[in-house]
Amino acid sequence: MSTFRRAQSQAHPNKTSTLMLAIIVLLILNVTIQIWLLYSGLNNALEHNKGIAFPAFIGSVAIFFINCALLYYLPRSRR
């Protein structure tokens, strides 16, 4: 039985680049959502409507941990 890293290192380069592209697109999408959450939270907080600030913070922290988990699946460089 092989581990994830061993199977990934033995994969064809096309599969590795496809995996990397998909993960990078997901990371960019998640960072875009985090920026939107920051913008909406700050905009509402400046208008003295603090009801959205805490849920936006919780959502942003959840997306941060998802992004950290996605970084594990990025392929390592071939040497």
C-alpha cells in the first residue's frame, strides 16, 4: 500500500500539473472570498452595523484552515 506522497511522486507529470492547477484555482477562489468577507465586514462595521463582523471573521478563519489543508496536496518539486 502506497502513501499519498509516494503515489504523487510516481504520477505522470500531466496529472501532477493538473492537480497543481486545480489546487491553485481553489486557493485563488478562497482568497477572493476572504477578501470579500473582509470588505463586507469592515464596511458594515464602519456603518455601526457590527452584526456581520463576527460571522465574517468565523467564515474567514474557516477558509484559512481550508487553504492550509489544501497546501498539503500541492505536489513537491521533482529533483
